[in-house]
Amino acid sequence: MKKFLVARPPVLSRVEKYKPLKAFFANPADDPLSRIFSVDWVTYNVDVWVELLGHLKDKPNLRYLEIGVYEGRSTAWMMNNIFTSPTSHITVVDIFPGEAEERFVANLKIAADYKGELNVLKGPSQSILKNLPENSFDVIYVDGDHTAPGVLADAVLAWSLLKEGGILIFDDYEMRLDLDELDLPKVSVDAFVYIYQDQLEVLHYFYQYIVRKKHQSEIEATRLDKTLRLTDKNGLFGSASNNSLSRFVLRLGERIWSKRPKFF
Ligand SMILES: C[S@@+](CC[C@H](N)C(=O)[O-])C[C@H]1O[C@@H](n2cnc3c(N)ncnc32)[C@H](O)[C@@H]1O
């Protein structure tokens, strides 16, 4: 697959200085939450989350979906910092092996101050997501099955559950373990972003990959822009994307073509 065919924003400069894996395991000495959580997969993401989700804090009626919650540390952070309105609705999905579900719920009672609704779903996300309502979530965090097939399935299913304008976060995009690439998220995130490029805007990529689902009107404008570029092989329209006359002519042509008599 060709790389960088999707327009990506510059990496947020503040984030470049992060050393994600350094803060991996909670150090009891400097982590106030280490008595509740055994591991910290949150702290090194916080600046980016505040930057890209901060405008949602206290907003009523938001719906958040988290795929893969483990002990609940990221869920608790989202509850305390973004989905703070009592009208928030959070759905979590995890296979919850052993006693994990009880531990997750108990941890949230201590670590989170949440007054909204919580829907805990146990099972593989690839089955559970199929039964959730389409276009219904404002933010979705994909952090469950980290294999390439698992991430690809979660991405595609989650995309249909996300509202227009909603935000999709992939964790561990740059995870570098000594594993086959098909056991890591990166190839799937790259494939997903490439295939869905007309429908999304890349907000951030570094250790995490974060995209926004475009509104239908934006998608149509992107497609029109691409069509203009393709049809304008001789450069007659100059910079096609900025040329309102060429847009008008193309729209007119499309309308006439769509109303043509159909004989077959
Ligand atoms: C890295 S942990 C999540 C960490 C959490 N988001 C945090 O930052 O604190 C991954 C979780 O995904 C869950 N998981 C793995 N495969 C899954 C699947 N197919 N469906 C749902 N959950 C899955 C695991 O049980 C585990 O709890």
C-alpha cells in the first residue's frame, strides 16, 4: 500500500516529546491512582485528549463508546474529564475474562465521579458492536483486540456507530513490540484511514491515531473535488477546487445525467 496518500496534519508538536512506553507501568511513587490500577495506559495521552475532546466537557447528552476497558482507567478519565454531564451515556465493551467485570465496576466506583448512564457489555466487540445503534456515538475509543484483523473489524463496525462529526480514537497505532505486523494495530489503521479517506479528517497521529467523521455535505464536497481533478486532465479549469464555475458546470452535468431516460 502506498503511504501518506491521505492528508495528515503535522504531528502535534507538544506530543512529540512524549516517550509513551516510559510511563507504561504505574509507578506507586508518583502515581496517585496506582492503588486502584496496576497499569497506566492513560497519562501519556491526556494532553492530546484534552486538546481534541476538551470542547465536549460538560456538554449534555453525549454518548461515548469504549472498546476494551481492562481495569477502567481510561473510562474513569473520560468520566471525570469529558463526559461530565449527568445526561452523558457511556457504553463499554470487553470480553472481561475471569473476575475482570467486577473489578472494572468496583474501580470506577472509587476512581470516577460519574452521574450519567453506564452500559457494560460483556463479549467480543466484533459480535457486540453489530447490535448497537448506528450513527449514535459522539466519541469511540478502539482499544480492545490489538491484532490487525481485530482492529480492522472494530474500525469498520465502529465507523457506522459514530455520528457525523464524531471522533474515533485508535490506541497503540505506533505500538512497537517484537510481533508480526498482523498482531499489531498499525496496518489496519493505515488501511482503514486510506479506504475511508473521503469520509474522515485526520486530527492527530502519533502513538494514537485520531480521526473525525465528516458530515455528509463535506463528503460530497470531497468527492466533487476529486471528480473535478480527474476530469480536468487538461488543466482547463485551473485550480479546480477553487473554481466555483467549474463546480457549477459539473453539478449541472451530474443533475442532467442522473435524470437521463434509462432504457436498460
Ligand atoms: C489495553 S486493554 C484496555 C485498556 C483501557 N482502555 C485503558 O486504557 O485503561 C485491552 C482490553 O481489551 C479487551 N479485549 C481484547 N480483545 C477483545 C475483544 N475482541 N472484544 C472486546 N474486548 C477485548 C481485553 O480484555 C482488555 O481488557
